[in-house]
Amino acid sequence: MSEVVLSVSGLQKSIGGKQLIHDISFEVMAGEVYGFLGPNGAGKTTTIRMLVGLTRPNSGEITIGGHSLQKQFIEAIRHVGSIVENPELYSFLTGRENLEMFARMSGTVTKERIEEVIKQVELTEAIDQKVKTYSLGMRQRLGIGQALLHSPKLLILDEPTNGLDPAGIRELREFIQYLAHEQKIGVFISSHLLSEIELMCDRVAIINKGRVISVGAVHDMMEQFADHAHWFFTEQSIGKAVEVMNNCEYVYELQALSDGRVKCRMDTERIGELNRLLVHADVDVLRIESKTVTLEDLFLSLTAGTPGEEGENHV
């Protein structure tokens, strides 16, 4: 069973008499990419600030690597690597010099570990070039390298794909998945790119108005949300198709359309079974289309497109 690297229980936060975070609880496991989603002002940034010790909760518990962040701060925070928005780098230094400087600040990072991280973030060929010559994607990888120097169990990334082009986003996504799935680091990531989160994350938590309203595996959440609508294109065989479908107990909300399509709802895994019945009945099925549910559909449905109560600047 995977280790719990981050446990958040009953977290609450008020500022100036306004409650921003309401009883948030979730867990991040070693070896998974965990997405944290919410509309503007939902409470994501406030939560992240509490996770990295920049602000304290009014109540609740944050445990990192088995240590309480409130009671054992040094022991807990040494298990965390984080980048909030863009990494802080010195552009007039080389990539190696940036890593060496951060290693000295840590005081426990060896030269061997620096070399391991350089290979890990795939910057071997560029590491001795000035950072000002790096692409944005290379800067992000170097920033993640800094966050990995002390071998954290938990990596917290806030909007890591900001400003990246499609190739850079894909490269970063694959790298984050490598860190989680191969290096067994728990990755907690906030992003406004829902399509990217859908591709990148194993599980997600959706937060709205300071409350976590849904948590689960990305595929399972979308499957639960799916309305299972399917269209069978039959043209001249539409009458026969309707007759066959009417005799199937697993087909419901059947509707014959004037353009030669039959719309119905049914479990996706039974499409093949129904198609065989139609072919056996001499119905010419030209093609089948199914409505694809995205994480964006689920997100907008759960949050209803409404802003939260907290004045954040990003989704």
C-alpha cells in the first residue's frame, strides 16, 4: 500500500472575520499526481500557502511525511519541495551554479546529489550554460530540480505550465508523471488548464468557495458524470434499428432523428453487444458516436461557473 505523504484534516482558515477555507480534508499518496482545481477565489492559493507554512490554519491538521506541520515544522517541511508559479532563478548564473547555490542554502546536499538531479531533470547538456539562454520549459525543469535537491517526498507545484507552449506543456507533463510514477514522489499540482490536468493527474480534488466538493480518480469522476448518450447512424434502416433497440432492456431514452440517426442512452461497455444485434437484424450501421465527457464538463457542472469568496488572481 502506498505511503500517505500529505494528509490534510479539517483545515479551516479565516482572515478579517471572513472564513476562506471550510473544513478541507484530503490525502496525497506517494507515486501519484494529485490535482487541485477550483475557480477564481475558491481557496487554492490560501490552501497552498498553509501547506508550505507561509500562513497558519485556524484549525485542522497538516501532516507531511508523518510529521505535523504545526507541531514539528522543521521535520515536516524538509519533506516538501515547492514551486509557486514561476521558479526563482538567477539568470546571470549557469544552471549548475543555481543548483549549487541552493544546495549551500540547504546545507545537506552533496555534489553527487546535484549530479543526480541534473540527470533527473534532463539538463545535462545545458547545465553549464547561463540560465538567461534557457527556454521557459528548461527554466521550469531547473526550478523543479532545485525543489528536488533535498529528496522531498512531496512536490507542490502551483500553475507550473504558465507561459509554456504546447510542446513545453507536454514535456513538463511527462516529466511530472515520471517523478510520481517512477520516482514515487507525491506531486500536488494546481493548474487552470483543465485538459492538461485531465491528462496529467491520477486523482483530483475540486474546491469551490473554500470547500472540497469532489475528490476521486479522474476517470471514475468523469464516468460517474457521463450521461452515456450515443448516436447510431443508420440512414435507411432507422425504423428497423428502433425496433431492435426497443427490445433491449439496457437501452433507454430512445429517439429517432430525422437525419438518419438514432439517439439513445446506455452503458458504454454494451455498445458492441447492441451493434452485433443490429448487424444480425440487417441494419446497416454506418458509424457510432458517443458523447465524450471531459474534466472541464465536470468542473463547470460542480462549480456552476461561480466565483468563490477569496480574492485570488488565478484559477
